[in-house]
Amino acid sequence: MDRQIFDAIVIGAGIAGATSGAHLSATHRVALLEAEDSAGYHTTGRSAAIWILSYGSADARILTGASRSFFEAPPAGFTEVSLAHARPVLTLASEQDRTELEASLDEGRVPITLDAARAMVPAIRADHTVAAAIEYDSFDIDVAALHQGFLKLLRSRGGDLSLRSQAGRIWYEAGLWHAETAGGDIFAAPVIVNAAGAWGDVVAKMAGVRAIGLQPKRRTALIIDPGQYDTANWPMVADIGHSWYVRPEARSKLMVSPADETDSEPCDAQPDELDVAIAIDRMQQALDIPVNRVEHRWAGLRSFTRDRGLAIGASEMPGFYWFCGQGGYGIQTAPAAGRLLAQLVRGEEPDADLRAALAPTNPLRFAA
Ligand SMILES: Cc1cc2nc3c(=O)[nH]c(=O)nc-3n(C[C@H](O)[C@H](O)[C@H](O)COP(=O)(O)OP(=O)(O)OC[C@H]3O[C@@H](n4cnc5c(N)ncnc54)[C@H](O)[C@@H]3O)c2cc1C
């Protein structure tokens, strides 16, 4: 069997593998292995594609903030389209969770009157919402352009993307990590990056590295026709309890999610009809939007560590790096998180804007 030697192997070509592989390929010859026929088939291709600074764990917020300038002004030649499109986030509260909304206000999320909220989203039910707040600095992300941009960058720097290349056996021998694919190809390198999303612990165990307790959780999304409403310029709308959200999709449609988090094994996640019904019910308690037909539905796995922070950096085994636990913020954190991973692999001092994320994302925090 042929053995191809690289400087680094990256397992998984979702956004995590694409970003870390591209950043790393500035100094390393990278082999990016993807099990599926296409990169981004799993969680990356199923996201809601929004950037919200206030969202997620403390380390995710640092990496989200540090990624902003990349979305707004990517390097020349990275993409021909805009990666970021302004999309404020409107958060609603009913009487019972008004206090929670008030407690969440800060310089990013500011209160607005119900009249102002209804001017933006006329479907808000008068008998439900008693308070509203808005974040103006959020935006939609063009995930496909971001993902393709990083894959293109990887290739332009001599990196190699292998599709239909599931690493089925991984071992460490004579200072090199070896990954053997189902087709019998063997890739070897002193560095291996685990960017396998929901399969992160599976890949670690295969390599003889201690698992960190990743838990994939299914999230459902559906597309509906909002009938009489012109939603193209609506903000994203969510409740303060994170139990549902909607966002405009493809100019005249709405994406709805019940914000579900159902534990799952790593798999090709499929939507459950009950979650679809729950999404519609929760949305309709707050928004007066009839749903005659669900045009499309899907589900994806958001994979969390035990403390819901990311896992970026070295493992207990030489040359084996984690890049997992992206949860519900893997797209909005990707540019900065990939940069951090590459700097750790090179043994460099992380950039100033990333240093605060170093300790809370260190995978060795799970060693105990
Ligand atoms: C409904 C929904 C809404 C979301 N909304 C947002 C949002 O608004 N903003 C945001 O930032 N994030 C959002 N997310 C989260 C975001 O999509 C994820 O955090 C991100 O896509 C994770 O990327 P990943 O590369 O880690 O995983 P994946 O995209 O799943 O990639 C992992 C890849 O590894 C491959 N793989 C696994 N094992 C092997 C192996 N042994 N050999 C080779 N390849 C292997 C898999 O085939 C897969 O392609 C959302 C997710 C969902 C489901």
C-alpha cells in the first residue's frame, strides 16, 4: 500500500477542517481527509448561518468577536461575494420571562418599544410579547462562500483535499501519525488535527487518545412560506428563553427552529416530525403566521463538550490536536478558531486577540 507523507493530516472537511487546514497550510503541507462525497455534507451544510456576538460560551464569544473583521473584510482573492449581510436579532419576552430579558441587556443588546418591534415584524402577537430588545451588529454569514474560500486557500497553498476518504484506522508509529482510509490509502504526518465534528471522540478513540466527552445534539430547522408578510428585511426573531427562532431565508421564506438539543449518536441527522410541529407551535405563540405547508426540513448535529466551550489544542499524545466542540457557534468562530489552532500547532504565541481563549479552550481541561 502507498504511504503518502505530509506535514499535517486534518480529519474532517467541515468548516473546522477547512479553516484549520487552510491556516495551517501557510507553513505545513496538509492532507485534508473527508469521509463523505462532498465537504460540508454534515453540520456545516445545515446551519442557520448567523453571527451573534452575545451567543454561546465565554470562549466562543471571544472567538466570535475575533472573527468579525475576517467576515467583514476577508483577504483579497478569498471570495468574490460578501461574506456578511446585516441581520439584527430581535429578542422577545412574554410576561413570565420579562426579567430574564431585562437582565440580558448590555451595550450590545438594547431595549426597544413594542411599537418599534412591530414596525419591523408586524406578525408579533399583542397578547404574547411584553418586552423586546435588539442587537444591531449581528449578520447573516454566507457559509458556502466561507467554506469554499478556506478550501480554495488550502489548495492554493499546496494542500490536498481527499473526499470519500474516511479514516478508519489511525495509529502513531516512529514519530508519525498514520491514517488509513477505507480505500486502503495511508496518509502519514507528524501532526494530526481532529476536526471530525460529531465524530470527534470516535476519531480520538481510534487513535488511542482519551475522549473528551463530546455530545452531539440534534437541532431541527424548517422552511415555511410566511404568507402575507414580506419578510426579506425582517431581523432574526427569537425568544429570550432560546426555545425557538425564525430568520428570513432566500428573500421570501422563513426558516424556523425549535432550538432543540436532543442527544444523538454521531450520524446523518434527520428531522423528527414532533420537533417540526413544536417549532411551528412555539413560533405561533409569539408570531401570527399561518403555516399551510412546510416546504423543507432538516436537522444537524451540534456537538458540545461538557462545559460547552470549544476544544482547541494539544492532547496528551504528541502531535495529536483537537479542534472540536464547536456546538452552535462553529461558523461564527471559524476564522479566529482556525487561526488559533494553527498557531498552537506551530508552537507560536497566539495573537493578542486570541490569548483569552487559550485556557478555556484547552482540551487538557478534561483530563481529570
Ligand atoms: C440547525 C443548525 C443551526 C446552526 N446555526 C449556526 C449559526 O447560526 N451560527 C454558527 O456559527 N453555527 C451554527 N450552527 C453550528 C455549526 O453549523 C457547527 O458548529 C459547525 O458546522 C461544525 O463544523 P465542523 O466542521 O466541526 O463539523 P462538520 O461540518 O460536521 O464536519 C465534520 C466532518 O468530519 C467528517 N468526518 C468524521 N469522521 C471522519 C473520519 N473518520 N474520516 C474522515 N472524515 C470524517 C464528517 O464527514 C464531517 O464532514 C448550527 C448548526 C445547526 C445544526
